[in-house]
Amino acid sequence: MWLPGDPDAERNSTHVLVAGGTGSGKGDAALNLLTEVLSRRDVIVWFSDPKAFQDFAPLRPGLDWAAEGGTDTEVMVEAVKAVIPARTRWLGAHGYRQWVPAAAQQQNDPAHSCQSARACGCAGMPFLVAWFEEAANTLRALGDDAFTGIAQEARSAGISLIVSLQRPSYDQMSTSTRASLPSVIALGCDPRDEGFCLPDTVLDAGAHPGAWGNRRPGYCYTVSPGIPEDRYPSPGRTRRFTLRAVPVMQQLATWAQHNGAHADPITAGAAAGVAGQAYAGRSSDSPTAQPAALRAVQEGDDMTEYGGGLLVDLEDAGIDADAELPEAEDGDDAPIFGQETGRKPSPEEARRFFAEALADFEAAGQMVVGPKDFMDWCDRHNLSRPWVSERLKEAAMDGRLEATNTTGRWRIVPVLTAA
């Protein structure tokens, strides 16, 4: 499977859908593809996994950007949207109609220069893979059209979108998004879902992933530019990644840290303009640094683990459940809810405090916030709360906050971008 296009071979670049039911081997299929991607010197990977990188922990140090779902993934999606026009302008200015490997090198060819009649010497632009594992979570949070614009526009910017989910049906992802993902790795699934995974022509030719279900992990059909079409209905099989593969993946991640590509100034600048300090790029740790390792999680029954019986918090262990309640004391009838605490700031102080709160959130990499975040910040600084709502509206009008698809949640616009 090829992600970038090749003008000489008349092969278009592509986006990929990885689809398969629980237990079908999507994780191993993803590892097959991701290890190949990370072994190259001309690509960076932005990777989102709501499962906290359960399958991908050894490779995480080699990623340019890693998000564990939630607001971090929401920011990553917005960053991908922002880098598309920036990368497209750069490629066009350097005479590239699409991304090719030469675009990732320093631009020393006058034929690919943003300067007239001479080489510009600009830093190259690596290919970008934007990968979203367990994408159903992201689509539920951001809407079923969250990837549509990216899928329709990203290929011209040297970006491949990879979306992995169990069931790519119309109630999970919009038909527009599905139509814009021309490549697919279809693993075992429910027979009723075959039409969501593979084109009708491939199914008519004999492909039948529903026959495998989860009984043949790793069995798959692959449809993608560059693969002869008569092989589309021929089943393949991914390589299985066992615990013995963990040290190899760790070595690959370390190699990528020191030898792989880093984001070019155009891509990094556009990403930071949306994500602020939430995007820092891949680190280049010292040669003695150890890559992340998998941590085994023991699963068991709570009742068995604690020796049976009722589960009781340690601080409550000495309480006699049958004892009489104590007599009321002075002050017990004082209300504990609805009472305003903290100092109420003046309008000028409120603006200053609100700016400080945004700066604190941004410095911590928390780029999506809501009223509760500000309330907690007020409590920590002994300030009252009612003034926050007015400042939220004011910050949105000033361009410091931008509404998200989730009601009551705002994305912080970094200071330099807002200015």
C-alpha cells in the first residue's frame, strides 16, 4: 500500500479506512502499517488513540504528535484543518502539483524554488500522516462530518488521513467522509456490515469479510491505488505482533526520534497557531533515553481481589453502620450550597484575571476549556465566579476563544494567532 502519490506511475495519493469488528485484528493491521511508516525519513505522524496507546505504546516516542482522545484529539483535528492551506501554498510556491519525496528535501533545485531564477534553500516539507484510531469516539464528539473537509482537501497538501473504526456505517460516519476514503483495509466483520467496508464491485467479485468475523484475526482485503484491481477480492493476512515484537518497536521508535523527519516550519507554525503548547513536535532524546514500554494490566473481579464482602473506603472502615446519628450541633443548619465565596474583582481586574487564566491553561497545553475549568481556577485563586460568563463572551468577540462543536466548550486561540 502506498500513501503518497506518484506522478510517473499515475498513482494518486490516498486516504485509508481500516475497518473490522472486535477481535478481527485491527490493532495488528495498524501496527503493520505504522511500523512501515515510521521507518521512513520523509514522513511525520500525528496519531490519536482514545485507548491511551494500549497497542501502540512502544512506538509512541517516534510520533510527531500523540493525543489520547477527548479535547486533545479535538485540537489535533483543528490543527490538521489549519495546516492544509499552509502546506498547499508552500507546495504551490515551490512548483509541486502534489507532494513527492523531493519536497521533503532542502529545496536546492531552481525548478522548485519560491525565488525567481535561483534555488531558495527552503527547508523541505515531510509527508504528514494524520491517524485516528477508534475514530467512532471522535466522530461522536465532533459530529459525523468531522473528517469530511480533511478527507476532501488534504491529499493536495501531502497529507494522508487514516481512520480506524469497527463499523463505518452511515450512523457512525457521514457518507461524504466514507466516499472520500478511497483505500480500505477490511478485516473480519458482521456480514451485514460488508457493504460499509468494501465497494460493491469487490464484493460482487467474491470478497466476503463477513465469513471471517473474529475467527480469523488478521485476515483482510486491501483496496488501494497501486494494487492491481484483480487482486482486490483476494484475501491477505497481516503479520501478528507478539510480545517478542515490543523490543523491535522500541528500537524503531528510538531510531525515528534521531533519524526520522521533524515537522517543517510551515506545518509546525500552522499547528502551533491552533494548538499552542499542546503541539511540541517529536522530541530528540539523548541516546541513553529509554523508549516507553508496555505495561501489563491485570484484569480480575473486584470482589475476589478484596476478599469478598462489601467494598468499604478505608476512611469509613471504623464507622458503625448501626449506631445512632449524633445530635444536631450549632451551625448544622447553615446552608452549604449556593453561597458565593471568594472576592469579586473589578471589571479591569476581571479582564486581567481572565487573561491570566487563559495563559495558565495554554501553558499547561489545555487548549479546549469550558465554564467549569474557569470555576475551578477561580476557586484556586479565591475569586468569585459570576464574572466569568461575561468574560467568556468578551474573549470570543476578541478572537481569543473560538466555539467548538460541543456546547459550552471553547478552543483557546494562541496569543500570537489571536493578535
